[in-house]
Amino acid sequence: MIKSMTGFSKIEKEFTEGKFYGEARSLNNRYLEINLRLPKLDYTYEYNFRERVKKYIKRGKIDIVIKWERPESIVSNLKINEDVVQMYLKTADFLKKKYRLKGSLTIENIFGMKDIFVYEENNNLPENYLTSSFEELLKRLDEERKKEGKIIEKDLISRIKTISAKIKEIEKQLPKTIKAHENRLREKIKEVTKDSTLDETKILQELALYMERIDISEETTRLKGHLKNFKETLSSDDAVGRKLDFIIQEMVRETNTIGSKACDFSISEKVVQIKVEIEKMREQVQNVE
């Protein structure tokens, strides 16, 4: 089952110790890129969280925001940073003496100074709550990516069927096209030589060389093989986006060869239709993990 590289999930969970908020968003990317925004006190969990992300996601840009809100009853206590206060007082005293300034610091001044007050953080967050909630956030994101993957897979299989039908039409048309080319070539040879009794062996040799140049049976066979490989790859549980993209390239190569070799308007028209379907498949594959 393929997965899309795009998805979104959100989670809010309440515990006695507080609330857990999490948002995860995944986007297309050539490689795996993980961006984590965690509360300041939770950076110790970053490595663990990154490793958990890698269990679910192999490719894409992942942006995850985690927040932790505590009840008022256990909110961190306000604390005066006395070292900073002493620094401000010493600096003020130094400036007054050196530049003969007047005035004194008041409580109003101190309250307006930066870094005077700090919060005592309780770093002992319940790790099991954090990890279980984070895991659930990732599972929800994974489910969304699977749902999107099913939609993409359905579209790709539909296009495979369309291309397969066009190949059958080409193969059905091919003998008629070759016969028509043979008849025209015979007429041209007779017209050029002005000899209706030209050696049949020589005509057949010339026909064989020409028909070999316009024969597309090998290309249609290989194209069908690529379609089969593509469809089988869709059922893999691995990250297959890059492989599918490679198969698409091979399909384009064979289709271009068919188009250049087939000297028939009807076949050329079907080749164009196949190219349109392959290009739409390529666009979808760009979103597959």
C-alpha cells in the first residue's frame, strides 16, 4: 500500500498534570526532513521523538509542533533573579559616580527591567504521557497519509488500465499497418524499377529491412512489462516513490520509441494519448513516499 507524502494530524489530550497539544504536517520532499518545535523544557525528548518519526515516515518534510499546558495549581512559581538585580544596582551606582548623575532606582524601575523575574520550571514531566501522545499524533498522521495514498493508487491503476487498453489497440492495428506499408513499398519498388517481374526475393529482403525498422512489437512488450512492474510495486509496504518514478522514466522511453517508429496516424494518435496518461501518472508519483 502506497502512502502520500502529504498529510495533517492534530491531537489534544488532557491529563491530571496538564494538557498535551500536538500538530503534525507532512509535505513533499526528496528526502526526509524533520522539524520539531518543542517546549523549552522538553528538548531532552527531541532525539526520542525524531526516532519515532522515522518509524512511520521515510520521505517528506515533516513539521511537528508540541505544546504542554499545565493547570494553574501547578504552574511554575515566579522567582526574583537577585543576581540580575545586583548587576543593575552596581551599574547604576557606577554610572552615578563616574558621570555625577543624580537619582535612584525605584521599585517601578526594577519591575520594568529585563530578566529580573524568572519562572521555576518543573522539568519532571510524565514521559509516558508525552511519548504515548506523540505516538498517537504520528499514527493519526500516518492514517491520513494512507488515505491519501489510496486515492492516488486508485487514480494510478485507472490510468494503467487506460494505457493497457491503448496498447491493445496499437497491437491490433499493427498488422494492418505493416501490411499497408508492405503494399506501398512493393508499388514503389516496381515503379522505380519499371519492372513488374522484379525478383520476389529481392523485394522480400527490402521489405524485411524496412519492416524491422518500423516494428514496435518489442517496445509494446516492454511497455506492458513496465506497467505490470508498476502495478506490483504499488502493493509494496515499502517507500516506493523513487522506484515508481524510475519506472515512469522507462515507460516514457518506450512510448517515445513507439511514436518515432510507428509510421501510422492512428498509432501516433494513441501514442499521444498514452503520453498524456503517463504524464498524469508522473505528477501523482511525485506525491508518493
